[in-house]
Amino acid sequence: MLHFAAKRTTTLVIAVVVASFAVFLVPYLTPGDPVRKIIRSRVAGEVIDDSSVRQLSQSLGLDDPLLVQYIRWLRELISGNMGLSFGSRTPVADQVISAMGVTLSLVTAALVLAVVVSLPLGVLSGLRPGSLTDRAVTTVTQALIAVPEYWAAPLLVLVLAVKLTLLPTAGWTDPTSVVLPALTLALRPIAFFTSAVRTGVLDAAAAAHIQAARARGLSARQTVMRHVLPNSLVPVSTLLAVWFAGLLGGSVIVEVIFAIPGMGKLLFDAVVNSDIPLAQGGVVVVVALAVAVTTLADFIHRFLTKTVGGPVA
Amino acid sequence: MTSELVIDGLQVSVQSPVSQKAGTLLVNDVSLSVAPGEFVALVGSSGSGKTLTALSCLGLLPKGLGVTGGSVTIGDLEITTASERELNSARGGRLGMLFQQPKRMFNPNRTIGEHLQEPLRLHQGVRGLRARAKALDLLDEVGLHDPLKSSKAYPHQLSGGMAQRAMTALALAGQPEMLLADEPTSALDKGLETQILQLLNRERHERGLGILYITHDIRTVADYADRVLVMGAGSILEEGRVEEVLRRPESSYTRELLDAALLAPKSRRRPLPAEGPVLALEGVGKRFGRKRKGERPALEDVSLSLGRGEVLGVLGQSGSGKSTLAKTIVGLEAPSTGVISRHLEAGQPHRRTAVQLVFQEPHHAFDPRMTLGTSLHAPLISHRHLTPEQRVEQIQTAMNEVELDPVLLDRHPGQCSGGQLQRATIARALLLEPEVLICDEATSALDAVTQRRILDLLLNLQRSRGLSVIMVSHDMDVIRYMCDRVAVLLDGQVIEVAATGDFFTAPQHPHSQALVSASIPCRALGAWDAAQSRSSFLNVGHNAPPPERFDSSPR
């Protein structure tokens, strides 16, 4: 276990370092001189003379070797300083933290919804493969996979907010405003989770030891509760983590459509406005969180599967 | 109250879930009884309906099958009409069951101790600390040395023998009156098999446990069973006391079962060929991965030769490097050290296809999505320049040679039996006209009767085609039956090479001596052996193997 933990933690650190270096390089890869961009962000509309460019790049340490600059940037990043946003002239860290809070609640709501819906559906269809329920569930969830968010979102708004006026159409003001975006975001996870739970249940129920459990006198129900369900959920836990990590940066469309001040919206705006510090800070945080969540999932998976460890003498 | 298990006129059929109409009859009019303290053996080759009979006793037939006639009673309980609640209390309570492949019969995510809690709670009403203490007692009773450690272990941490002991503890936990044992030792080696049988035998004497022991191999039970029933194609063909059945088998099927179980040493003795060897290995070694301290290579300094027309046995236990040796000779693995030289017929000195391999698991040796015909065309297309008509002709000839119905060419592997597939594997190897055939545990996955048929086929082919054969096996009987010479492999090294007769009468190396002494056939089979050698005076010439009667049903 210790070996496993050390290995996973090492991969985590390496992944974050590599990603942060890539993020650090972004300004150098985008067209245009970053120094001129900085000056332009501070004093709009004026002609920039070469001496002030040279002066600023010297004072910012931009003449130092790339690696030195990267380490300096990383050190600042670790201490929580991500610089000032070009657009709002406020610290990037504050904006990223507040946007991350919004996205975390949105993604959590969506995934909780997805699990709550897909678990019973998957179990129902997995326990009776080929039944009418199974075929209905499979067909509907397969169809959901193909539904794009920019199509589902307006449809849901039209029905639930405009026609039935049950929920607000957009924004991020009261608790009810989380429902529609979370629902939109949950559609695809629902489809994938349901099919994963179904496969998990099918596999677990087909295992040889299930018959042995029945032969010990466990009723069909007891067998399902004790031996089928717990075993079928192991693969789902991994899937859940992958989706969580993916949605952190992947909720862009939904956040833009519903005007939610989350991570996706923040990154979208940062890119559109060439707000380099904001984009850098946002991406680094998303990557770090995503890697942390997948690592956590590895630990959970390791904890749930017992088929590790040497023979007993 | 008597707790005798009585099966009377049992019929099991394929049942369509819609029409409830009975289809193919899989178990036909089986009647048997097991009294408390009695050990009854049910013997038959795979597909004979043994397992279905046992599952009927628990009311646990697979979906799509159903009891369509007869009755099964344990004591006063009629299983075929019992309610689900009554069945649940009988399963694991009055009727315990042992399965083949014990490790797969445990939930991989729960400890042995957690498994034992279930029958204790369900059938004894014991929970908590008392259940835990009881579980340790049971594990101790079945001979697990460290009950506490075993109860905390997960199934994969147990060896096969330990897992079957734990399974026995699990079956005994509900204090059953009757034990259904479905090939519980077929996956274990001889030594472990004996231990498990002794354990079961003790339980029946101490507890008065009745045992219905299902096996395809009559050798395993000959020393323990009171009565034996022979089952073939869904019906009981013969029944009686063990000695009687062994001495005077009535049905030809029983005789074949016994023949298959015995595998009498082969009588033909030819002088070893004077010609040079067809294959020679000199100092062959194979190491996988990087060199690590204290780690032995898979093969070390192996020197062997195979004479033209010779059958050489390579004997070794699992992990001894047998399969690596086979792969290295064929060329699937390159040797790390040493030289393998081939001395093939003139005119084609470098023909790669001259050495062919027959695999252990016939079901894994074919692409499941291809028909057998497609699989058999593949080697011809890659290696021989033939017209499609010629290919079809060649395949027909090969199918005839291995005595397979050409109809099977249109089937997929999943629709064929193990015996049929192993014949097809051999046919595929023959298509490339090999001079050397290497059989890597080619019959280990098959039941005794099928094994015998395949071995006889190989012997026939070896004679008719003048093949040189290497039989790689852990099975002493197979080696003795087939081979002219034996090479014993231990930890990747050849420790002994001897003529088969000499090897079995006077093994030199201590490891060989241990192997030979463990392989002495059981006492009761001596009766059949003696009867057989008397009658063999009447049989002149070679008996061709009978057509595949019980082997032809798709799996």
C-alpha cells in the first residue's frame, strides 16, 4: 500500500509540474510580444515606445533564462500569487477561487443527480437483461449520449423555465438556479453511468461465486445486496472520478449558456479577451484539481478491490 | 426422520421461457439415493448431465433449464415443488455443495471469514463474536493451519488446495446432512486431491455425512466410494459396488471410461532410430526481463535431442519451464543462450513450418469470431501457394485424418466441444506438413475419455506420418502412455533423461523418484488392470478409437 501511495503521489506531482510548465509557456506560444500586451493592458490606446518595453521586460525579469523565469513563476504560484488579471486589474487568485467554488457546486450537483438517477436504472436493467425495462432504459440512455448540451440546454429552459416557469432561465442567484444547468450537465454522465452500472451488475451476477452463494442458502435478494451490488460499483467509482475531473474544465458550454460565473465561463472569457494571467491561473488550478481527483479515485479503487496482496502462508 | 437423498426418475430439459414447452432432454430418468454416511460416486465424461443432476438437488438449474419429470427428496422435503423459502433453508442447511475451481466460488472482495458468517447466520442463527469463533473452529477442522490468518485472507491469497478446504468449511458451516461435491478436486494436483478426499471421508465417518461425489475420473474415487454410478448422455448406464463395476463393467461406455482412466503403458517398443536427430538443443537458456539477483532463468542450459519418429516426453510441474521450452523450440520465443538446430528432410532445410505446436486450451487456440474453416484456411494462405480448390481439398483430408465431421468447418469455436476443437488444432498443425509436432499439455483440459481418444489419435498420426513428437505434460500417465523417452524438467533445468520404461521402474533423480512414487495407480483399479491384461490376449492388433459418440454435442 505504501509503495502504491508513493507511486501515485509521484505521478501526481509530475503531472502537475509538466502541466504547469506547458501553461507557463502559453504566452510565448501566442502571437505577439507579451510585454507589449502587458503595457497595452495597463495603458490603453497609446503608442508604445521601445524603451518602455525594454524597461518593463528588464524589471519583470523577462531577460532571464526561461527556466529561471519558470521557477520564479512556480514559486509565486505556490504561494498563491497568480498575478493581476489584464482585464479587471484584480488578483487572479481571487477570481479563480470564487469561480472554482461555483463550478465545484455545479459539478457536484450534476454528478450527485447523475448517480441518483443512473444507479437504480442501471441495477434494474442489469438484473433483468433483455426485459422491457432494460430495453427502454438502454435505448433512452444511449440516445442521451448523442444529445449535445447546446441543444439540450435551450430545450430544458424552454420547457421548465419559459413554459412552466418553475425555474429561473439563467444566472447564479438563488439555489434553484443550479437545477437547470446541473440537469443539462448530468445528461451525459447519466447515460454513461447507467450503462456502466448495468455492465457491472451483469458481470457481477454472472460470476461463478454467485451460484455458490445461492447454494449456501442466500436468497436471490440477499445475494444481490451482498455480492452483486457492492462488486458492481467498483468500476463505477473510477468512472465517477474521471467525469468529475473532466467536468471541472469541461462545463464551458453550460456555464456560458446559463451565464454562470464558474470556471468554464472564466476560462472562456480569459481566452476571448487574451487575458493571459487569468487563463494561466485558471488552467493550472483546473489541472491540479483534476489530477488530484483522479489520484484520489485510484486510492478509492485500490481500497475497494481486494485482489491485491500476497498469498498467506 | 431419515435424511436420505433420493432422486427418482429425474428429467431435466431445455425449457423455452415463453411456451414452457419441454425441449431437448438433458437428464433422462435418473434415479439414485444416498444414505447418511454413504459415499456415492457419480462418474461420467463432460456433458453427461452429472452437474445438472446435482444442481437439480438444490433447485438451482441454470436459466432455460427445468425439471420436467421425477422427484428429488431430502428427508421429508420435496425439492422440485418446495417454496423458495424452504429451498433457501435447505441450500447450505441440509444440503451442502462443493464446486470445481474453488477460488472462483468466493466473492473476491470479501474475506474467507466474512463468507463463513453467512451460512452460520442463515442456518445456525449464530452471529457476531460467536460466529467468528465458530468460523475459526471450522477452518481448523478442515485442516487450515492458521485459522485466524485464513479467515482474514481474501480468496486470491489462498492456494487452490487451501481454497477447497475453505470451501469445505463453508459447506459444513450449515451442518448439512448431505454433501454434493461437483468435481471438487479436478483442478488440484494428485497430492492435494488425496488430502481433500481424506478430509471428506473423515467428515462422513465423524458426522454421518452423506456424500454424492461427481467426477469424470474414476481413479479419484475408487478407493473411497461405497457405490458408483456411471452416467453417460444424461442417463445412468450402470451402478453397483465399486469393486464389481471395476471388475465386471457391463456397459461399453464404462469400459471406455476405465480404459481412459487407466492409460496402460504402451506396449510397442521400437529400437530408437539410428538416423541422426531431427531436432537438437544445445545449452539452451531463456531469461525473461532483466537479470536480477537470485532469480533463476526460465530455462537454463537445456540440451536435448529428438530422434526421427520418436515420441519424447517433457515432464515437469507447473512453473518448471515446460511451456517456455515448447515455445522456444517452435520459435515463438528466441533462446537467450544456446543453439537449436533442425535437421530436416533434404530439399527444405529452412522450412519454418516444419515444427508445429498444439496448444493446451483448445478453446483459446481459435479466434472465437472465425469459423473453424476460416481458421484452418489461414495457415495455408500464409505459407503455401495453393488454389482455393486445393486448399479445400487439403483441409478435407486433414479433417478426415483427425476424424472430424467436415460440417464443423462452418461452426464457431463456441459451438464445438473441447475434444472436437483439440482435433481441429491438430488438423491445423498437420496442414503445414510438419515433421515435428509439439503438444503442450494438449489433453490436460479434457476429460479422461476425450483425453484417451486424442492421445490415440496422436499415436496413429505419429505412426502413419512418421512424425516426431514432443509431449509436454505434468501428467505421468500421459507420459507413460505415449512416450519412448522422458526428459524431466525442474526449475528450468533437465535433471534426467531416460527411456520411459527405465524411468518408471528406476528413476534416478530424487525429484523423479518423488514424481514416480506419487503416480502409482490406486488400489481398486488394480482389479480392472488385471482383468484387462487377461482379456488383451484376445485382442490382436490395434483397436482404432471408437467414433466420437459422447464428444459430439456442442458445448
